[in-house]
Amino acid sequence: MPEVEVKVPQQETSAGQQPPVPEKKLPAKKRSPRKTRNMIIALVVVAALAVGGVFLYQFLTKQQKVNSEIQSSPVSFGSIQSKVTGSGNAMAKESAAITLTAGGMVEEVFVTAGDVVTAGQPLYTISSKEAQDKLDNLNSELKDLLEQANNLTVRAPFAGKLQDVKEFQPDQPVSTGQEIATLVNDKKLKLSLYFSYAYEHDISVGQSVQVSIPAVMQSYTGKVEEINKVSFISPEGAVHFEVVIVFDNPGTLTADMDASAMLTASDGSAIYPYQNGKTEFYEIRTITAKAEGPVTQIGNLLNYANVSAGEPLLYLGSDTIDEKIRAKQEEVNEAQKEFDNFNAVSPIDGTVTSCTLVPGTEVKSGDTVITISNTTNMVVEISVDDRNIAFVQPGLMVELSDWNGNVFMGTVSSINMGKAESSNGMTSYPVTLTVDNADGSLLAGMWLDYSFVASQSDDCMMVPMQSVKYVSDAEGETYSVVFIHVDEKPENAVNLEIPEPMPGELPQYPSPEDGYYPVKVETGLSDNYNVEIKSGLNGDEEVFVNFLVEQAYG
């Protein structure tokens, strides 16, 4: 290191005085500026790390310290309302959409979208053979069912004798067409005989005939009922025609008896048939059920029983056929409505919101061709839970508002208790509101907020909502308490274990050291700010509200 020479300026001396001799000094070492700077930086870094470590340690090992003070409020008196709020969707009170169920050709269209129409006003005409045929077929089927209903009582079609009677039991089901019995008309008998064509002009319808029954050796007067010009060829080669003879049965004759007959020609000569014949019943008919149903009663349904024309033989119940008639009538009514849609009139007063018809074009089944909405009255569907549904009655006024702040008034028109839905332990009930919309300001599909007063208490005791605390006793029963500020513990105070707050946490409740004691209260209505106190307080107390944070650091 070079030596540094320090020069000291000479002082002026007075005359005759020697100047002082300068003192010799050791040469001084000069410090490097770079080293000094590095040392200062190192000291600053070490100090910063030390301070940061302290704060980090405090942050990791100790929570924030919070200073707070108690906020209280006096018990007040006034009115309190319990309001129910929510939202719902607006829609037209009446709307109608006409959808076709068959294809056809559009002939005329009388309206367009935007037209105001009245109920019964013609809208269009469409020709549809498919719809007409469907309606005709259903009407024919309904007619058949009604005819069956008129035949639930099986009757004898004519006077005669029953044969081949089937057995029936009460409640036994009988189907349409099932055989009941065979009825023969034995009041008259007929005889078919063949005569030679040589007598063709000597025999005529209505001509008197003498019928002979060898078995009883009796003759009976009959008449020619029918002449059939057939060609019956005998073994001898002669050609014969048929003559049907009818005569009354005295009650002792039956079918399959040998019989012959004699006619008298115009010249008085006798005319005999080629051969004898067999007697037959005048009429034979199989009686069948013309309807279906269970047997409810049995009439004179016995073999060989003599019955009169129209006499009841079997009674069937009407339940089965009545059900079919009702179902078919519904089909006919629906088909008629569908058919009417091809020559439609407006079902309601309103505005045509859409019309897709163009004259001369084809339409197909499933097309919705016209929609009409009546927006002079709107409905809003809302949902009210089981806590508040008891306050809702038809006629209740409900305030509605849209997103832009426009206010509407709705009236409860119906409560659909049957469509209640339960979820998360709560049941909600659909409620329909009717809203007057004469000015058209309320649009279909608009979402609206609603509110209505469920109940109200006037001149009641109230405390802030935060003042009411809900606690549980040793048995798990929950009750409400309010902490009141008093000089000493009141008689109605409840014993409540107040936990010590953790470091950095606010206290949960005020303590007796703060001058606050919990008393049990009965609450009533509440709004967004206050709770009604029905019992437990006198009305002159100061109650705890909450803790206010004054300062926090960390």
C-alpha cells in the first residue's frame, strides 16, 4: 500500500515565536469501497431473513389475533310481515292448437297469422276421404253395439216349441252368436209333394187341399202355399214340379210323419201326387245370443216348452256391453272432433299466432295447422311449499314483477293439491294465478317474481334476526334463546355452556363476564331483518346482536 502524506498547513506565528513542530503519524490504510458495499448488503439480507423468519414462524404457529366488541340493540315494537317469494312463468290463459289426424287437400283458408278471431269463426276447409271413412266406420260399429244392447234379453222370435236347449248358469258369460236353443213353429205343418206337369194349369197358390195322415187316419184341410217349377224326374221318366202345402197342426202331429194330399181339378177330377211325403215344421230357427254378457236370469228355457212370440228366454247383464258402448262413443266423439278439424272454426276468442295452410296444397296426419292464443288474460304457475300453502286461498292477490321492474297483480284461481311434489323433506303445491293483460304488456313465456303476505303481526315485540340463537339441551331438544344485558343473572336464564373461542376466532356467544345471559324465548313471524318475540322478554331489554371486528393484523 503506498504511503499517504498528510500535509498540515502552517499557522502564522507571532514575531519571535517558533512554530510548533508537527507530530509524526503512521501512514493510514485506505478501505476498499467495493468491500464496504458488499458488507452492508450482507447485513441487510441477514436482517430481512431474520425478520421474515420471525413472521413466518408466527404465521405458521399462531393464528390471527382478533379484537372485537359487542353490538347490541334494544327490544322494539312494531308490525312484522311474513312474505312468500318465488318466480313463475307467464302463459296465455287460453290457447288452442289444431292438429290433423289424417291427410287431405287444403281447399280454402280464411285467416292468417295475426288475425283476431272469435269463437265459432270459420278458419279453413280441407277435404279428407280418410277422415270421413274413419268416422263412418266408427258410427257403424257404435250402431251395432247399441243394437246388441237392445238384445241383452234373448226372446223367442215366434210362437212355437223349444228343442235342443243349451244349459246355462247364473253369471255364466255368453258371447255374441252363441247358440241358445232351436225353436220350431209346430202350430203349422208343411208338406212338399211332386205333381206331374200334366196338372201344371190345374194347381194354383191358395188352392184348397185335403191332407191325409195315415198314422192317425185323419184328413186335414190345407192350402197350396208355394209352387216351384222344378224338374223332378221319376224312375218312369216323367217330369214333375213341386207343390208346398201348409195346414194347421191340431197339436197331435209332428214332423217326419208320412202324409199325402189330394187336389181337385177344375173338372172335378182328383189330382194325386207322384208319391207320399213327410210332414215338416212350418219354420225352424236356431236362437243365438245377439249380445255378450253374463247370465243374470233364465226364463222358460226348457226342451219342448211351448213359448209365445217375444217371450224372454235368457237375460244377460249390461256391464260388458255398456263399457264397450262408452269406449266406442269416446272414439266416435274423438273422430268427430278430428273430422271437424277439416272444416274448422275457432274454438276460442283470441289471436292467430300461426297458420301453415296454403290453398291447393296437401297436408298430412300430425300437422299442426293453426294455433290461437287468448292473451287478454294470462296465467302464471307458481309453487308454494307446505310451510306457506295454508295461507293461500282462491282470490288471494299476489304481486308480480318482471326483470324490468314492471308490476302486475295476479289473483289465485286454483290450487292443485293433487299434483303436489315432495323433495328433500318438503312438499310443494302448484298454484295458478290469473293476471289481467288487457293492454298486452305481459308476454307469454315471461318469467316473473312474485310475493305475497302470508301473515302479519301488529304492535308486536321484535328483536334483530341475529339476536335469536338456536341451541340444544342435553336431550337434543332445540329451542330459541336471546342474550339480554343485565346486571345480574335473571331467574329465567338458561344454563348454556359457552365454549371458549380458539385463537383468532370470534366468540360464539357473549358471556356473563360481558353482562349477557341467555333466556328462552318463543318466536313468531320473521322477515329479512326482525323476529317476533311472543314470550320470554318484557320489552325493555337490551339484547345481544353480534360481535363487531375492530382490528385484525397478521
